Amino acid sequence: MKYYVYVLESEIDGRLYKGQTSDIDKRIKEHNLGKTKSTKGYKPWRLVYFEVYETREEVLEREKYFKTGSGRAFLKEKLQNK
């Protein structure tokens, strides 16, 4: 099974949301249908970045990193270069 760490951007105000899942398409649909309490007020969302991992442990560590100051700086640089 593959696991994904992903970053969504709100089309309303540009805020970023970081998460992880094993079914990225289903998860993005759930965000855009308002099924996630923390994101429903800022929909629609669009996928701006993701990475694929082989284990749940790897993806959880990467998600945790994205939520740190250095992880946010990494994402900012990645997203500016796209």
C-alpha cells in the first residue's frame, strides 16, 4: 500500500493544509465536500504538493515535519519554484 503526505491550498485565502492518507483522491474530495471540520470553512481546496511513501510511519514523520517551522519553509520554497 502507498501512503501520501499532501499539501492543499485554499482557493479562498491561500492558506495551506498538510495531511496524510492512503487514498489521496478520496481525501481531497472529502475536504472539498466539507467533511473535515478544520478545512470546511476554507473550501474549495486544490492539491499543490504531495509525496509518496511505503509505510505509515514514514508518512506520519513527514507530515509532522511539514508542520514545523523548517517544514513550512521547505514547502514555501518548493511552492514558489513551481
